[in-house]
Amino acid sequence: MSTATTSEATFARGIHPPEEKHLAEEMPIEILPIPAEVNIPLLQHLGAPCEPLVDKKQEVQLGEKIGEATGFISSPVHSSIDGKTKKATVTTLPNGRHVPMIPITAAAEQSLSGQALFDDFFGGEWPRDGLDTHTSEEISKAVLEAGVVGLGGAAFPSHVKMARNEETPIEYLLINGCECEPYLTADYRMMVEAADAIITGTLLAKHSTGAREARIGVENNKPKAIAALRKAAEGTGIIVQSLKTKYPQGAERQLSVAMVDREVPTLGLPLHVGVVVQNVGTIAAIARAVLRGKPLTHRVVTVTGAGIREPKNLLVPIGVSYRVLIEHCGGMTEDAARVVSGGPMMGFTVGNLDAPVTKGTSGVTVLTHEDVRSSAETACIRCGRCVDACPLNLVPTKIALAARVGNTEVMERYYLPACVECGCCAYTCPASIPLVQLVRIGKIQLSKK
Ligand code: SF4
Ligand code: SF4
């Protein structure tokens, strides 16, 4: 990606790690061949797990609901292939959660595959007229039924963000096209190849939330994505805003400040300042759910890193294993050292390559020994670099020390729960102190308290 500097709008602090997007950015979205088996976790989102709707040895169709949402903050799951279920079991996801899952063996004949599958997701017409004939309630219900959750990684059930709120009206709908995490290019390819679906989804979400204005924020290192979105948005009133390339530009709070100068309170939500944020992939899934009545069964995943032989962007069925994706990309290089779910800043190490891809899996990054070479931890030298880097204005060194000794009172006083685990502090720390791991330990201690 060439670095155009058409806009320098951004937030305070943060970092600019090597982007490493050149590995996969020019690889068009490819459709993964149907795998022999998928394993569909019943918890792929924030909130309550699903109740299973199927038994073992039951035939299921692509898109059939196999797990029902069990609360307001919950989301159903659907079969991502035509096939037959096996006995439910339990898996451990890369984020450490143990979740029940339903294995499905693929049928010999599939109703949708190859280019037809791609077209079903992103191709064809995406009408702009008549969107306001759908009520906000109808749109929210369609998004819930389709199991759409935030595809940027957080996996928050999207229907919750689609409702109108009379008490705290939405002023700005912000669509996140930053993809600031190094290496990952799945959102970038979607913006280039599926701009029409993104624009129609944005119009639907604007209508549903009652937002006064809709904007799409894209970092200025993605000029092709900005051009494709601006072309698709002509005549719609949607503003495609170019932002400075900086990490974590795509985090909700940082996006809100950079795009509309709204500061989200430390422990508050964007909603509290009249803002709602959706990711570009999520917004395309919303358009498909509402206008085509199709559930979220697949997502675009970047398989990349110097440790992978043929980096690609793939449209994959939810529940396919990391192993299948890596093998489809030519396997790992001899110096591959670590497989990460997501990117290197916020991702989780994949301990078991047979673990399933979920709705929140934005990428698979295979790092080499050179990439992960780290120095031994030494004592804090009180240099303050972690404080200068923290986009939330926290004091990471104090938080980490409190977590190390289990002092929950100090953790709360220094707003540990507000930490988004972006990793800026650890990235800058010359003493190699594992600040993010300590924050995660602190969060567990606080939750026990
Ligand atoms: S303390 Fe949390 S929010 Fe601040 S830089 Fe570190 S990981 Fe990011
Ligand atoms: S960056 Fe590391 S060494 Fe410097 S103050 Fe923060 S924790 Fe201490």
C-alpha cells in the first residue's frame, strides 16, 4: 500500500508498528473449497452461549440454525455447510474459552460453493432505494436471526447496535474500515471488492439507528479502498473519511475522537456520546441478512505472515480448522514459530491447529523465529514510554504492578477495566515487561473479586 497523506485526522498517543500488509494485500478474496468437516462453536460472541437445536446424526443444510440465542446479548449460530451432525463436544478457542461445539461432516453434494458462494455473499445488486420501508425493529430482528456479530474481533451481537434509542439518540454512525492491526488485509479486500454491499449496509444501519450522519473511516495507507468506497457512495450522503495510519486507529474510542471529535468516557460506551461503531465486514453481513435473508455462515480471513508459504485472503465457512486454512495456503515455512489468531498486536496464540475459526477470527498470522525473538524481562526503568503510548491515557506500569501483586484496589483506582489490551504499552517497553498479560491477569482477579 502506498502511503498517501490526504488526511492526518487521528487520536492522541498510540504507535506505528511495521504494517506488513504487503504480504496479502493484493491477493483477491479466494473461496476456500468445502472442507471435509466443520466444528461450529455454540459461543462465538460476547454474551450468553446458544442452546443447541440439533442432535447427533442429523442432516443439516447450509444456513440452517443449529444453536438458538438465549438472551438479549446473545446470537444464534448456523450450519456453514450441507452435511450431517456428529455428537456435540467441547473445544478450547485460542482466547482460552472452553466452549461446546457441534461437528458437521460435509455432504458429497453442496448447494453453494465456489464463485456462486462468493456472488451470494458480495455479488449482484445492492439496492439503495426503498431501504426505509424496513422498520428499525424488522432490521434488528433480521440481524439477530442471521447471527450477525461484530466481525472486527470483538464479536458483540450486532442487533443490539441497530436499535433506535429515544433516550440517547445516535448522531453519528461510524463504519470502521481502518484495519489498523498489522498484517491483516481481509477488511481491505472487502472494501475493494465489496464496496456496494458495504454502502448499502451503511444506509440500512443509518436508517435503523436514526443516525443523523454516516461516515466510513479508512486509514490513508489504503487509497484503493478509499477510492472504491467513495465511488460506491456517490449520491448517498455517506462521507468516506481518510485517517492517519496509526495503531489502534480502528478502536471504537480512537475512531470516535479522530472522526467526529467525540471523547468516550473512560468506562463509558460510544453510545453515551451519540456514536455507534460497526466494522465494514459486519455492515456487509447486515446488508445480506436484511435484504437477502441470509445468515452469517462464512467470513473473510487473511492467512498471512512470513511463516506462511502463500499468504491469501479467503472466504471460509465458520468452523473450519486453522490447520485446513494453513494447508490451503501452502503450509508453514521451516522457520515458522508461532500461529496467531488475528494479528500480532491483539491476537491470541493458537495452541491447537484443529481449533475452529469463529465469527470473530479476522486472520491467521504465522510468525517466524525472527519475528518472535524477544529479550528477557528486566526491571522497570520508569521511562514512561508505556504511558506516552497508551491511547486511553492509562498508566500501564502502575496497573501491571498492581496486577502482579494482586492489589485490586490499585487496579480499580488506575482504571484497569478500561484497558482494551491493544498492546501499545508492551510494544514500546524497553524492559520487555509483559504488560498486556499482566492486565489480563488483573482482569481475572477483579472478576473473582
Ligand atoms: S494499558 Fe491497555 S489500553 Fe493502555 S496501551 Fe496498554 S494495553 Fe493498550
Ligand atoms: S515502558 Fe516499561 S520500563 Fe518504561 S515505565 Fe513503562 S513499564 Fe517501566
